[in-house]
Amino acid sequence: MYDVVIIGAGVVGGMLARTLSAYDLKICILEKENDVAMGASKANSGIVHAGFDAKENSLKAKLNVRGAELMPQIAEELGVKYKNNGSLVVGFNDEDVKTIKELYDRGCKNGVRRLRIIDQDELHELEPNISDKAICALHAPTGAIICPYELTIAAIGNAMDNGAELKLNFEVKKIQEHDGYWEIASDKDTVMSHYVVNAAGQYSDAVAKIIGDNSFTVHPRKGEYILLDKECGGLVSHTVFRTPTAMGKGILVSPTVDGNLLVGPTSEDISDKDETSTTIEGFRKLFDADTVKNIPFNKTITSFCGLRSVGSTGDFIISSIKRGFISAGGIESPGLSASPAIAEEIIDMLGVHGLVLCKKNDYNPYRRTAHWFREASVAAKNATIAQNHAYGRVICRCETVTEGEIIEAIHTNPGARDLDGIKRRTRAQMGRCQGGFCMPAIMRILSRELDIPYESISKSGGGSDVICGRTKETL
Amino acid sequence: MTDLVIIGGGPAGMSAALAAYESGIRDILILERDAALGGILQQCIHNGFGLHKFGQELTGPEYAWKYEKRVHELGIPYKLNTMVLDITYNKVITATNAEDGMFEIKAKAIILAMGCRERPKGALNIAGTRPAGIYSAGTAQKLVNIEGYMPGKNVVILGSGDIGLIMARRMTLEGAKVQAVCELMPYSGGLARNIEQCLNDFNIPLKLSHTVIEIHGKERLSGVTIAKVDDRRKPIMSTAEYIPCDTLLLSVGLIPENELSKSADIELSSVTGGAVVDQDRQTSVSGIFACGNVLHVHDLVDFVSDEAEIAGKCAAEYINGEKCSNISVNLKTDGRIRYTVPQRITQKKDITVYFRVSDVFRNVRINIKNGDKTVFSKKKNKVAPGEMESIQLKAELLDGVSELNLELEEV
Ligand SMILES: Cc1cc2nc3c(=O)[nH]c(=O)nc-3n(C[C@H](O)[C@H](O)[C@H](O)COP(=O)(O)OP(=O)(O)OC[C@H]3O[C@@H](n4cnc5c(N)ncnc54)[C@H](O)[C@@H]3O)c2cc1C
């Protein structure tokens, strides 16, 4: 019997698990995929928003500002790259100027610090590559960037180091209420828990429905991106937004914490909750991004698409219709930024529902950064290699990732089980050749370390098999 | 201090090492990141290598072995599983491996022979999903020929580069169905003989002026949509056609691996993606030479060996203080000729100039001009981007000039 079961291993579920793992509780995270961070928390802009966007007095505004405040320390504790690069909302015409003033006022009311409006000269001084047609900007020095899946993986890893359990490939299909506890089941497995938190992202409405909660719905809104080579990461240093219009928020251009350049997202409402394909129209819109001059799209290394969970109320939904069962739905942007504060909010509610919170005295908020080896001095690297030769064998040439780091990604909570899992944890296969050279070698390492056949290695779980059998078998 | 460090132990690196040895250099070290010498030839188990060099049809491993055997016989030192992380302008090399950890070597001369990599899918901006089942042709070649596993059974190939053509045949021989090879350009980028032997002999259609416009399938690839492209290479939507398949192989270009060259501030050509070199294959940094696919992408390994021999011999001259330069002639091209190697001549002697063209041309003359004056002309029946061409430049043409233009004239 668990004290708390969390459905969904995205940043919301992950941050909640980590915060709860400081207390004396038995916690389990259930995730339907073969890895954590497989939903919206994998594919988004990775912006820790300053907090001027959301309407004053909304849950979004409150939790965004609070979450953004907590984020630097959390990133530090979890060893996650976080960069306070500041953001700019760029205006092109009188209409934009008006909107920028509104955003400024709203930001001040929301409690965003150090906001200011800057003129064309200062804007171009800050960002020489910004469009010549830009006339002013809202500058939010507190805006920051983070890698969303790195944060999610680290939060869940830290929760697990502190005792939380993670069950992958556990798709919650049935939930039964009993006297004082819940029974939660997939097709194969059942767990029991006193409290349940539904953090199932895009599927949070479907999970809520299982217990008869029809109070909200969530629908997908596509966001497509193009990621450019590290050569282009220096094109801008701030996160550059276009001024929002009636047509939407527009496309942003931002460096990433890893030094690439990100252009996106598009915005399109769809109905299929799993439809994450990129489209020709999407690319076209991205190619038209006009806040920054001469974006070198010929340096694209990949494109991807994420689905925003747009809730039916327009605000974050954190609600409960039954004692002991809380749902977090409609956690669209700025959900990543707000995630630490969403965790606090949910924990307060769990307390109201009767969960007893006793601090553990052996709670360790720290997790060794996944890039410790990469960042080590030559002497420290050599000491490590002398102890463990695997750190001297480079497997991914483009990103210089060693066998030691790959083995570590497999055996560090939450361990990687497939090729994409290795990619997100180590950056192996994420460089210029996109795994062309190292994929077969990584398959061997996965097969050996997990003691599973080479044939069964997948790209990302489920039916995403990489190979179809031995040669000569087809003949 | 080491006399000569060679980065890369493929055919280029080994040929260069042997040539330097024959020129009297003994203090040589080859650094290779793979677990064996031979480079990409290890996985090229088809034949057709060595026709020019040995008058024999060898397989890739057989060709490589001819050189590797000599390396062993002469006792030329090499380190395997060793990744070079950095080289500097001053010829300091930083590398790492399991036994030595991270270490530095200072070299009198360096030969770059790191080869090339395949252009990945991401760079193409193909719309659709991101399922398993999409590989560059070289990765598939490694899976099949080295690892012994089949990436899939029902295949479409995008791009008609040589590795793609070879893999069309290889997958067919292994029992897979190869439905089509789509090529964006109106001509193939591969060798004519590969089109004949790898596609035509197996009735695999080559769809010129076609590309893949969408990828389908959630977990594993379930199909691709292909379409014809217009003369500006834009897809013509009305020609879109869905092909069910479980595997998409990409053979859409090779890129010389010059990240290390950049760290040493070596001047690179935006056309070849490799270093700008003189007739000795010396780069803009004195004492650093380049050869093989890291310099420009070759279609035949025989030419790689020739080029590497020049680099090895000249690196030896450099080390012995014998390399001299007495002229400075830049070779320019007209766009129809995309590039030459070398791009620069610093010594008056007879020189073979290699070049590639930008399109398929028939009945042409290759002219070398000094200003308006044609100083050399040679007729060719057909030239194509997939086949490297060469001309002999006589020493006397270099007298008193600073620039020569290579032009392609249709007759
Ligand atoms: C295009 C885009 C851009 C964004 N940009 C930003 C930004 O810049 N800054 C910002 O702050 N926020 C941003 N966001 C929002 C942010 O990504 C989300 O708010 C956040 O990731 C939501 O996390 P989550 O945990 O709720 O959802 P998810 O990450 O989707 O996690 C839900 C998890 O639940 C699992 N699950 C679902 N159903 C079940 C079931 N039945 N059983 C078991 N498991 C289940 C899913 O597999 C998934 O892993 C963006 C979002 C998108 C899509």
C-alpha cells in the first residue's frame, strides 16, 4: 500500500514526487511509456517564463512567478543546466507597443521583478541580430532557459534516490475507490494507495473521467519546432518572443542551455492526443520567423513537435471531486516554469485531504549532475578513467560521450532503457550525425547492461524496434 | 615530440603513413577511434575496390588489409580506440583512450585523415512523425555487414549516393524488398557502374527528381509519401504517392569531418567542406596536411590512396626541412566546375588536378585559362557530379601566373 500514487511521469508528476520524497511517505509514480518525460515535458520551449504573460490573479500567474523563483535553487540541487539569459518581447508597430505596455503592467501586478521597456537602440545593442524593423521590446531580465526533460529526469531520479518508486509501461486503465484507499490498475498490474494524484498531462481528463470527474477537458494544441546546430546558438543570447496578437503568441527564437538555437513553436488545435508529427505548413511558418535576421535554417539538425494540454477553463486546473484524489489538468505553458509551485499547491491540497506530512531526516535534495564527467578537469577525468576504463572509450563522437557515461545513464535513477532514453540523458546520438555512427554501439551497451537481447532494443519502447532480426533469417 | 601524427587509420591514414615511412620517417603514430584499422572499408564487403591501384576487384576489407599488413610489417605504431579531441595551430594533439586517459602529443607534422560522415535526416526537414526505422545508409550497412542484423524488410531509399545504391543491392540480397530509390536531383550522385550493378540488375526503380515529403508511423515506420519535384526542387503535391514500408534509408550526402580542423584554425572550403590545400595537400596551417574523405569526398578509394601518398611524402619532406615553395598560383573555378583539389599551387612541378562538376554535361571541353588566354584544353564526352575527374597540369603553365581558371565549355 502506497501513501501517494502519482499518475504521469512528466515535469508535474516528477516535481511533485521529488517534493513529496522529502516526507516520510511511500510514493509510486505510474507512467504508461517506456521512459519518463515522454509527453509535453519532452518537447517544449524550455523557457522559465518571468511571469508577465498570464492574467493577473490566475493560478497560472501565481504559480508561474512562484515556480520561476524556486527554479534556480532546484536546478542547482538537481545538477540541471539553468541559464538566466533574460527574455525580450519584441514590438514592430503601434499595436505591439500598446500590448507591450499591457504586458509590462500585468507583469508588475503579477510580481515580476526588474521588468522594463527598452527602445530600438538599446534593443539592437542587446541583440545585434534582431530584425531592423523591431522598434521596442519588453525586457524581462528574470527570464531563463532550462532543458525540460533533463529537469524531469533529474527530479524523478532524485525522488527515487529518496525512496520513491517508478513503474514504467503502466498505463492506468482502472481506478477503484475503496474505504480509505484507491486501487489503480493497468492491463497487467495493480497498485494500491491512500492518495492519488492525476498528473497525466494530455490524458488528465481521461484519467479523471475514470473516477467520474467530468468537470474539465483537455485538448491538444500542436507546437512544432526546428532545432539548429550549436554553430548557431550564439545568434541571440536572450529568448526572443514576438509580441502576442489576436492571432496568437507567435514564434520564439532562443538559445538552448546546450548551446543550440531553437525556433518555434507553431500553434494549431487538433483532436488526436498522440499526433506529434511535423508538417510542411509548420516548417513554412517557422521559416517565416521574422524577429531575428538571417536564421540559418540550412543548419537544422532536427525538428520536433509537442502537444500543449489546453484546459477547458483557460487556467491551470488543480481540483478534486473525491477525497484523496487530486487532478492536475490543463497544465499548458507556463507549466514547466510553474511545476515546483504546482507541486506545493498539490501538497497543500493533499494536506487538507488528510495526508500527514512528516519531514524525513535523511532526505537528500542533491543529485549528482549527469554531466559531471564532461565538466571535470583533465586530472579528474584521468583519475576516473584509471579507475574505470569505460570513461576512456568515446562512443558518441559528435558530442564526445563515453561508454562510462552511457553505462551510468542506464544504472542511475531513472535508468535509460532505450536509445532515445540514452540520448536524452547523455546527448549521445544528438549531435551532427544524429547517431549514425554510434547507434549500433549503444545498442550493444544497452543489451549487455540490461541483459536483454540485441534484437529487443527499441528506439523508445513499445513497437519502436530498431531491427527486425538476424541477417539470413529473411531469406 | 613526435615527428608525424596521423589522425585516422582508414585507407587515407594508412597510405599516408606508409608513404611517409618510405620517405624515411620512422617516428610515426596513427591515432584511430575505432577498434580496428581500415576505417569505413571494414563494412564495405562488396567488391570493386582496387581496380586502378592493383588492377584487381577487391572487397573493402581486402583492400584495407593490403595496407594494414604493410603497417604491421613495418611496425608503424598506432593506437586504437583512441579519440582525438582537439588539435591546435601549434600541432598539439589532445586525445583520450581507456589505457592512457587524456593525453597530449606535440607533433612536427600532422596528417588529417578523419574521413567523412553521412548527412542525417534532421537536416532535411522532412515532415511527419519520428518513428524507428529510419537510418542513414552507412548505419544500415554497419548493422547488416558488421553486426549481422537486418534493419527492416521493406525498404525505400532516399538519395542515390553510392552507399545508398550499394545498400539497395545488399538489402535485396538479404531478402528485403527495396521498393524504390528516390533522388531529388535529375541525375544520380552515385557511380554509373553502381546504378547498373546495384539497381538495374535487380530491377529496383530509380526515381529521379523525386523526394520523400512525409514520414508515417508512430512507433515503427509504416510508410513514406514521395513526390516528384519541379526544376526548383519543390515537391509537386499532385504527384504525391504513398508507399508502405518499414525502413527508410538515407543516402543524401557525405560531409567531411572537420570539427578538429576548425579547432586548429585551418581554412576550409565552403564547397568541399574540407581544407583548402596546395599540391602537397598541405592546409593553410604549415605542417598540417589533409587527405582522403576529410579533404573532399571521393567515390573511389584508389584515388584516396593516391592522394594520401602525396600527403605522406610531402609531410616527410616538411619534417626533413625539404619542402620548398617558390610560386603562388590560385586555381579558380567557374561554378560548373564546383571545385578543384588542390586549390592552390606553391611549387613549380607537374600536377594532377582533381575536380568535380555541378551537373551532368555531354561533349565538353575543360579549359584552363590564364586571363582570357586558354593555355590548356581537354575534351570529355560526358562528365557527371558523381564521378571525380582529373587533368594534368604541366609545370611550364605555372610560369609567372598568380591565378588560373578552370572552365567547362559545352561544344
Ligand atoms: C509546444 C509547447 C511549448 C511549451 N513551452 C513552455 C515553456 O517554454 N515554458 C513553460 O513553462 N512551459 C511550457 N510548456 C508547457 C509545459 O511543457 C507543460 O506545462 C508541462 O510539460 C506539463 O507537464 P505534465 O507533467 O503535466 O505533462 P506531461 O509531460 O505530458 O506528462 C504527463 C505524463 O502522463 C503520462 N500518462 C498519461 N496518461 C497516463 C495513464 N493513463 N497512465 C499512466 N501514465 C499516463 C504521459 O505518458 C506523460 O508522460 C510548453 C508546452 C508545449 C506543448
